[in-house]
Amino acid sequence: MNNNISEMLASTMEKMQKMVDVNTIIGAPVDVGGVTVVPISKVRIGVGGGGSDFATKNALAAKKDPFGGGIGGGVNIDPVAFLIIKGDSVRMLPVAEPASSTADRLLEQAPELIDKLADFLDGFKPKTEA
């Protein structure tokens, strides 16, 4: 049983390693008209597995070590930020997570709405002549 689990785990980890490497986290730089953009991502990996060694009424008599088990894994990659490099200047531009509720969306829109309201109210102010 230990050999089967070890083989499945090694195979799963090998396949996940092929999918995710350091270039997934710090992406390849992209040059756009004298400005270099480097994407940065967050990678989350999950692995789970289980196994069993049991005898059943349907097991073959010749088979001494019946085994049942499985291993699975998942990878989640989320963009986090971009490094913007222009000459000697380096700036990090974070990627904002999308609003998940109406209240979050309203909070995101608040500065823009306040500016529009202020501009609207400025139209009603009496103009002073110099």
C-alpha cells in the first residue's frame, strides 16, 4: 500500500510543479515603449489524498494486498500587482480585488460621485466679478 500512495503523491506533485514555477509568481517582463511591466501573482496550492487497504467478499483470493485510494490537487493563481519600471523609477501598481457586494461597489464609486456632486453644486454658486 505504501508504494501505491507514494507513487500517486509523487506523480501529483510532479504534475503540479510543471504547472507552477517561479515564472508564474514573478512573470516575464513585458517592454511597452520604454516602460517595462512585470506581473506579480499569488499562487495557492492544495493537495489531498487518502487510501485504504481492505478485504471484501469480491476481492480476488490471489491478491494479497488489495488497495483503494486517490490523491488530488488544485492550483489557484491570482494577479496581485504589476511592477512598472521606467528608467530609474520603479512603481508598484496593486490590482484591486473586484467588489463583491453592493456596499463595496458604492464605496468604490463614492469619490467619483462626490466629485460630480461638487462640480454640480459649483454651477449654482454666484459668480463674483473682479
